[in-house]
Amino acid sequence: MTTLGFTPDFAPRPGAAPLPRMVLAQAGAEVRATLRNGEQLLLTMIIPILLLVGFSVAPLVNVGSGARIDFVAPGILALAVMSTAFTGQAIATGFERRYGVLKRLGATPLSRAGLLLAKTCAVLAVEALQLVVICAVALALGWSPGGDPVWAVPLLLLGTAAFSGLGLLLAGTLRAEATLAAANLIYLVLLGLGGVVFPLSAFPPGVRSALDLLPISALTGGLRSVLSGGGVPGGPLLVLACWTAVTLGLAARTFRWE
Amino acid sequence: MRAVEDDTSGDPADAPAVEIRDLVKRYGRTTAVDGLSLTCARREVTAILGPNGAGKTSTLEICEGFRRPDGGTVRVLGLEPHDRALRPRVGIMLQAGGVPPAARAGEWLRTVARFHSAPLDPGALLRLLGLTEHARTPYRRLSGGQQQRLSLAAAVIGRPELVFLDEPTAGLDPQARHACWDVITALRDAGVSVVLTTHQMDEAEKLSDRVVVIDHGRVVADGTPQSLTGAERQLRFRARPGLDLDELLAALPPGSAAKESPSGHYIIEGLVGPQLLATVTAWCATEGVAAEDLRIERRTLEDVFLELTGRELR
């Protein structure tokens, strides 16, 4: 190691950067971390694309009368939201807590609200990337979305909020390893039971009405409805709003930063 | 001419870097900090010394706003430690961790820099701390010493008024330790207040304006390194092991002490002056001993530390 005989000017000039710059800096760091992490890419990109191609090409499940891709594509969009906002965010945040990253960030001018805002921006940026790739593949497979896709936006945003709340609830209370296990398990269960690729109509009516209350079912059902010409997805939006309020409220009360 | 404010006690601009009164911190039944009081002046380097478990890190983490005290008051730059107004003004270096393991050293430092309004150039700081070649290395692949240096860089990048460094040189090789000392000295010269913990006595002795020794959660000594090592002097020499010191002691003035520790190293304590020196050399002559490395010196900080905190392992 060589000290170059050059010392920076350490004279104090303290000050916080403007909030948007801090949030962008942190969000950028989080997006880079996600895109460089192999497991995260598997979860957020590769698995959804494989399921999209597999289930729309091969007659694995009975999706009723319409084109197979028209059923599968909205489910995969919902899965993409869940994988990033819930599973990825829960695991990443759990390990940030374990490694003292959240504690260290707490000692910087970036406030906790700013950190959560940065995480939200990062999640939305990764989701935007997922949506572009998934839609491109789905369109190439012959997907023809109908109706008014504008209603997909509040569904996606509210779905992101609900799954973020669930992810932060896990990450803020469980140990990092337990968060990792629970987040993956819940991902698999919701993938199976939430109408992502297996239609909920296959379940008995009593079970189905319970499953309809899951956030993933609300998101898949809502997206399928608005992307095939359905009207305002009031029911799904209400379900997602309830999940958002409950999970974010609980996470705000229980989250431990260290 | 403006009138001089007659009450400056509440003016944070004049407040000490750190002011701690009767601080208490408990973890369950363990009292980690037990009525500790100390004041760290601005623009000085204060070293907090103490054995493992003495309460150093707890005290520092309360000052950093990470932990709440169970009793007493703490003011940092005149403010409550968890006051968010302190965050840009205070730089911290944790004992370990705090960085995402996959984050690249340079990118992480640039991210932290962007939280500040007038940060130092991350590249210059990496260069200063010998990390330029590792700028693209993920944190987890850095050696322990490199991780420490990155952490130090992040503590100072925002040009803070005060930095808390928790064992900044633990695990560093000599080159890295000297680079770290250079940074701390440069900070002090630039008017930054530095509060650090350390186990290394030479570090405290060389670097700090002030040394606070704490043990069992209390301050047991507080002063400049010179005042702590004090006026007491020792005469030391090396000779063949196993000399009989009884005769020497009889010849020395009352109140003197002589011991062999370790084997072959002799230490004479007491009123060390020309008379004592003459007595010792005369005794050496009659014993036929050629005393090597004969010297008079002050006690080291380590001697003081061991006297104050005992020799048992913690």
C-alpha cells in the first residue's frame, strides 16, 4: 500500500444530500444488487419465463375455452410482482438486517422513510423490466390482451404494496435464514394455489372462495379480467387494499432494524 | 458590535463533541455501562480504552444513536444522540459489517457519498487507503483489513464534524495501521473531532490527545497520555537471568521495588534519579553484570492499563 502524500480536505462540510438524490442512489444500488444476484434473477426472470413458455405451449392444465397464452400471461405477470415485491425483497432485506446493513444505513443521512422509498423504487424498476420481458415473450407466443389495460396499473401497484408489506413483515421479524425459507415456501404455495397457472376453477367452490381472498389470487384474477375486456376490478382491488393495510401496518409495528 | 450572548450553555455550536453524564446501560441482568461520565472536546482525538466487555462499544453505540440508555444523559454536538440532524454531521465506523456482502467496494462508497451534500471524492479516498485496485471487488471478497479501511472511508466521506471509530485498526497489518493513523491525524488537523476505541496502547499513546480508560462500565482513568503515564519512572535493563535482587534492594532508597519480568529483564521502580542510577550500576559492577539496554523511562500506557484493570482474562 502506498500513501501518495496526498490527503483529501477533511475540513468539515457536513450536510445531507437532497432526498431525491439519496433515494435514487440507494435505489440504484438495490437494483444493481438484484440484477447481479443469480438466485434473484432465477426467481424474478427465469422461473416466470419458463412457466410462461411451458404452460402456454404444452397442454399441462385445462384453461377452458380461450387461448392458453391469454390465460397464462396475466398469471405470470402477477407471479413476477410477487417474486420481486415479496420473495426477493423479503430475502434481501432479511440478510441486510443480519449483516448490519440496515443499522449502518440508519447512521447515514438517508432516513428510514427514504430507505423504504428507495426499496419501493427499486422494486418498481425491477418489475418494469420483468413486465417488458414477460410481455415481449407473451406477445411473441401469440398473446392478444384485450380490454382496458389501464386498470392493470392500479392492480400491479396495489399488488406490489401488499406483497412488499408481507415481505417486510417476514424480514423484519424472522431471522434471515427463516425469512429465506418462509419466503420461498410461501412463494411456492401461492404459486400453486393462487391461480397463477392452475385455474382456481379446478378447486371445490368452498375452497375456492377462501383462495380468492389470497393476494395472489386477487392479482391474477384481476389482471386476467382487465386484460380480457373485463370492467373495473373492484373486488380484487379491495382484497389487495386490505392486504396492503394489514401487512404494511403490522410490518411498521413489528419491524426490527437490527 | 453585537452583544455577547450571556447564556451559551444551550448553544450547540459551543457544545463538546460528546458529553456523557451518569450513563447506565443494562442488558437483562448485566450492567454494561454503570454510571459512566465523560466529555470529549471538539477537534481532539479521544481514545476510549478498556478490556473486552468494559462497556466501550455500548457507550459508543449509544452516542451513535443505535441504542437507548437506561439512565443518564448523553449529548452529541449538543444534541440527543438519535437526533436525525446529527446524521450528516457524524461519521461512524462499526466494529464489523454494515456493508452488503455482494456490493462492490467502490460502488458502495459512491452510494454513501451521494447521501451527502459536499462529499470527498470516493476515488481519492480509495487511493489514500490503498483500495483502488479493489474498487470492483465485492465486499465479502475483501480481506479483513481491506473491509476495515473501506468502513473507515465511508465514515469520513461525508466530511463530518465528528467521527466515531470502533476499533479502527483491529486486524490491520502495520502498513494499513499507519495509513489509518495518518487519516485520523489528518482528520484532527482539519478540525474534526475523533472518538475511537482501541485495545492498542501504542495507538492510544501516539494518536490521542486524551485517553479515557473504562472498566466494568465506569471511567477509571482520564487524561492526556502523558498525565496517565505520569511522573513515575522506571529503570530497565537486561542481564543474565536469575540475579539475586535482595542485596540491590537493601542498597536502594526505601520505597523502591525491583523485579525480574520477564526472565532476564529487570525493572527498578521508585525515585528514579541520579542516586538510584548510581546505586544500580555500582551493584552491577560488584555482581560482574554488564547491564544491556540500560534506560530510564516512563511507565507505558500498557503498564497503567494493566494496573488499573488487572491481569485476569475477560
